[in-house]
Amino acid sequence: MATAAQTPRFTHPAARGACPFAPPPAYQQAQQEEPISRISLWDGAPSWLVTRHEDIKAVLSDARFSSDATRSGFPFVSAGARQLGTGQLTFLRMDDPEHARLRRMLTGEFMIKKVEALRPEVQRIADELLDAMTDGRSSGDLVREFALPLPSLVICLLLGVPYQDHDFFQECGRVLLSREATVEEVRGAQDRLVDYLIKLTDAKRTEPDDGILSRLVARGELSTEEIGAMGRLLLVAGHETTANMTALSVLALLQNPDQLAHLRAHPESVAGAVEELLRYLTIVHSGLTRVAAEDVTVGGVRIRAGEGVICMVSAANRDEQQFPGGDGLDLSRDARRHLAFGFGVHQCLGQPLARLELQIALNTILRRLPELRLAVPFEEVRFRGEMLIYGVHELPLAW
Amino acid sequence: MLVHIDQEKCCGAGHCVLAAPEVFDQRDEDGIVVLLDAEPPAELHQGVQDAAAVCPAAAIRLERV
């Protein structure tokens, strides 16, 4: 049986290998040799690494593994990530019942029928962005002109945040999600962003609109500061993830022309295609973190109270036992069991919206740009290895 | 097949509505699961099993009858 005294296998996060779409080889190797193993973190602290699909589901659905980032032993991937997780507490880093109380103020906002009702509006935004991108031009950066503005515009609309402030909040988001940002930089970005949202929330008290911030104000259960922190979480989580997933999906499809041709010919299959892309790309690439609140045995390994656990969902999403041939992209696969949105009660709140945006984004791009191709050699594409959310910094395309 | 739901456990992720919209819905006020058909016909069983399998909060329990 593994014990806490074992020598760490490597320092997390490990370096990627030759394929930029695949998780670093060290994780898949750990999955085969020692699926629950010891690693060390940036500051030398030890943590458990969990790599198999079954074991990760067990950890993420077990309330004895805490999401409370203020507990001793909680693992972080960088000093900045520790500041992000502990500087302003949101329900993302809380346990039930407090987590459930806060999350349930928002679950109605992202339920299937409510999100589905947004479809015409999201389609309109996607078409307008592509109109502007292709107007008199035959090349451009998909990230800047489409992948980032699409979910940004949508989350602004839902929250009641003015989109004209996008340079400001996108820059804050970039700092918050950088593994290379210092504690001071992260704290500064957090403060600026939450101050902005607090001012906005205050304004909603006198001039309410039809957005989530106004509805949270109207509930009367949260302070302006609490609404500001919640708004900050939704604003950043609401656009960085889908933006990166959109651009990375387009790149993965361009590198798999048979899959791209299949989706272009069968746009009605886009929902399944998006699930497979979520599995294959798993942009939450440094894993999901928990700390054991008491001693728990998982997969035959005893994890002691106070020990950190990193659930490597990117490795689990290629676990051969769940997804045979999982290193390949196969849009006809039933990939719905993937863990790209996590698992358990913390599973992504906004996933119906992410699915809608991705389905519309991919089908609209493929339908409207039949000659779509990469405008630079694949080797020159800059991947976001240093960011908490994986993707590409730019995606220069021609059409 | 008998379907049981646990509204206390539900986290409103919405998988069940995608997998079996004839059997599951979400409450308007908070997106928590609502059971539309506790004893669905055979042709819906696959969808219901999929819903139970992907539910992140283990809020769906199936009973053979």
C-alpha cells in the first residue's frame, strides 16, 4: 500500500510531451503504473495524484474530500493559484451545506430550458462576430475576433455587465489564471475585479435590469461584497473556459481533417462532437483539487486527513478502461461520461451554457468558412501551458 | 423500472434533462430536478439509465420492478 512517505514521482504540473493535445506523458504513465501516487507541488509540499476515471469519480463524489481551500494541506499548483483560491472565498471553494446554499441561488439561471432559450441570441452574436471577422478579409485571429468575444458577450448579457469594459475584465482574468502570476499580481487583479463588480452591483440597487446581479440583489440574502465575489467567479469562469475550448477545438479539428469533414457534413451531430472534444482536450489541465477532511481509502490507498489530492481529469478522460482508443479524437464516440466539467456536487454550474456556446460556435464556423485552414505552421501555434486553463494564445486562420 | 430522485442531493447540472427529457425536468425557481414520470415506458429506459449514470450528485436511483 502506498504511504505518504513515498518519494514523489514528479513535480506537478509535469511538462507536456510531443502532442500538444495530450496530457503530459507523466500522468498517463502514473495511471498505468501507480494510479494513485505521490507527487510534489511547486513549493515542495507533497500531494496525492489520482489519475483513473473510477478513482476520480470516487474522490469527487465523496464529501470527506473537502473543497475548502482554507483547510491545511489543500494543494495548489502555484503561489498565485493559492491566492486565487483563498483570497476571496466563493462557493467553488466551500463545502456543503454553505456551498449548496450559495450554488442554488444560481442553478436556476443555468438550467437546460433557460439556456436553450438563449440559442437564437447566441447564434445572432456568433453570426455578427463572423460577419465582422470575414468582412473584406481572408485571414485573422480566431481567439481575439470570435472565440473570446462570443462567451464574453453572452456572460455579460446574463450577468448585466457592460461588455465595453471587456479589455479590463479580460486582462484581470488573464492574470488570475496565470500560473506565473505572483501573489501580489493575483491579489491586485482580484481586488480590481471585485471592486468593479461591487460598484456595478451597487448601481443595480437603484437601477435594476434583467441580469443575474440584479436578481441576486433582489433576493436580499447576500451582501454587495458577496454578490461581487460571486459575479467575479461567474464572469471569469464564464468566458475563459469556453473561449479556450472553442479555439482549441477548431485547431484539433483542423489537425483531424476526417473528423472535421464528418462534423461539417453532419451538423446535427454537434452535441456528441462537443462531448468528445471536451473529453479529448480537457482544458482544466492542472487537475481538480481537494483535501481529505478525514482518513479515506480510495482505490486501495489510504489517504490521511489533511493530505491534498489532485484529480487529473485530463488523464482520466483518456483512461483506456473507460474510453478505448482515447488518445484519438473520434467524434462518433459516446463520451458523455467524461470528467471535463468535474464530478460531484461541484460539477460545473455553467456547463449547459458552455455546451450551447460550443455547439453554436463550431457549427457556425464550419458552415460559414468552407475553406478554413491554419494560417501558420502548426509548430508555431502558442499553447497556454502556463495558464490554469489550457488553450492557444492566438489561432491565426485563413478562409 | 421505478425512478427515485433526491432533490436534496441534486446540484442542478441538468444531465438528466438532456438524457431523458420525458422523465426529468428542472424546477423553474432553482433548476433542481423534478420527476415527470416515475415509471417510464421501456423505450425510455436507456435514457433514464444514462441519466443515472452521468448524474454527478448520485441523485437518481433506479429500482427494478
